[in-house]
Amino acid sequence: MAYQILKTQPEKICVVRLSAIGDTCHALAVIRRIQDNWPDAKITWIIGKTEALLMADIPDIELIIFDKSKGRQAYKDVQQELGDRSFDIALCMHASMRANFLYRKVRAPLRLGFDRKRAKDFQWLFTNRRIDPAHGEHALEAMMSFASTIGAEPQPIRWDIPLSADVREFAADFLRPNKPLVVISPCSSNRSRNFRNWSIANYSTIIEHLAARGCLIVLTGGRSELEIEYGEALSANGAVDNLIGKTSLKELAALINAADLLICPDSGPAHMATAFSTPVLGLYATSNPERTGPYASRELTVNRYPDAALKYLGKPVDKLRWGQRVRHPEAMDLITIEDVMGKIDAFFDFESISDIKS
């Protein structure tokens, strides 16, 4: 164990996890476990600019922002912030070439990275210690291995992301007595060959079903052209509040925190909801929810990934590389309206929504 290598309890730890929103939520859970073991340890976290907006105002973690839009200057900015400080260990929890070049700027005798198989983009060349190899882990469990490896004992998982009174009041405006609040974040990130989004027509039917059950429905999302298109189409009948492209990251977090249920594909909001103990009805076909699904809502997840693997890759899940994506534009169509309605009805037919969320 790295804790034995350190010889003593670590006093200064540098964490490197730049993006994305979901992965930084996982990283925060790791940091909280470390803090619960060693409350006096000083934690410095090098994090992406957008992701820092969500983690802002955490009082006991120092954030150093890496703004990738600045190119080479981003590395110089981080170096300036670090100054001549040294750390007992660097937790290199981001396996990418962009992150690799940051590791050598962190003064630490130990740079703990992923095992050789999971150390993408040659991360193993930039670290000198590795977590143990593992297969079939959820992304959160894989990151939690960094805490285990340095000797931080298991603790109840927590996140404790601060929300100001202003953003809590913003979210409270969408609450009504005896009316469940359902947030729908219909789109995943707009990347090449992503194919994680369910159709507008399907979401429209689900919105009608939720409205018939007496739910209040809020749409959330970013400012991309596709998300704006979804928002306009899904709100055309006036049955929902369309906040797509209209909220800050903290306001989105407050909405998710206030919600009784979040419905979304494989995307950052799924993991934000997990951090706020909000149940997630995840829509998964092109990615494996056992690896990237909402960690605490597996029973609510619609999982058509096995069907997609067989249909479009010709193999069962156990014959695929762990985490392999199904990059086919029709894969999400395998998720049926009946699949999602069934999960909604099962969720709301519990005796109390609060029993589930707690």
C-alpha cells in the first residue's frame, strides 16, 4: 500500500482531475474519504474551469483552475499557482495527454496513477506508482482505489457540494406542495459519434405521462444548438418549464438537489444527482451503466446496453472490452417508451418518494 511507502500520514496532497462533470463528482467523493480519514490534510485540486464552477465555495479544498482554452498558457498558470510548493503525493486521477503534462509540474516524490491497462495516453510514463489492476469496476470505484491505495479506510460516501441561499431560492421557485418535481436533462455532451440521446418524440410521450401523474417538469441543459432544439420542441405545448441554456451550473445543481427525480442519458447531471441523493432514471444503450451509470440508482436505470452490444457489435457484454461504447446512431432507439414508463410508475408507486430519496 502507498500509505506504507509514505511512512507517515500525508499532510499535503495534490489531486489532478480536470474533467468532466461526472468524473469530478467521483473525484470529490474520493477527496471526502481522504478528509474523513485525515481531517488535517491539506488538499489542493487541479481542476478544469467549467468543473470548478460546480465545486466552487468548498471551504476545505484549494482549487487550482486549468483553463484548457488558454493552450500552453494554462500550464504556466497552474505552475504559477503551485509556486515552489511540494506535496507528499500527487493523485493522478486523469489519464489523458493533457493531464499528463501537468503531473511533472507537481512537486511530489510519489505520483500515483492508474494501473498500466487503464493508464490511457501513456499515463504510466508520467507516474511512478499505480493503483492495483481491476476489471469490471464502476468509474467511481476505480477512482476510489486511489484513496484505498494510500491507506484511507472506507467511509460512508459523501460529497457535500455547497449551494448558496440564492441558488436554493432559485430552485425553490419551481416547487409546489404535493407536486413531485421531475427534472429532465435530455441531452448528453455534443461530441463526435456520441449517440447517447433519446429522441424528442419519445421524451414528449414521457412528459405527457409525467404530467398525467401530476408531476411538475423542468427541462435543463446547455447552450448547444441541439439542446436548444430539444428544449423548444419539448416545451411547445406549455407542459414544462424550459430552462435549457438558462441556468448556471450551481443553479442546475440546486434544481437537481430539489428534484424528486432526474431523467437523463449518460451525462454529468446523472452523477450530480447522485451527489445530492436525488434518484436518477438513467437511459443507457450506447454505454454500460455498470461502469458509468448513476452509482446509487442502478435499479432505476433502463439498461439496453446488452441488447445494443449484440445487435450492433455482435457480441455479449462479457465478450467486450470493459467500457466499450456502442457507436451506432440507432442504439438509443432500443430503449422503449414502455421501459421508461415502467420505471416511472414503479418509482412513484412506492409509499413515499422521500423514502427513496433518503
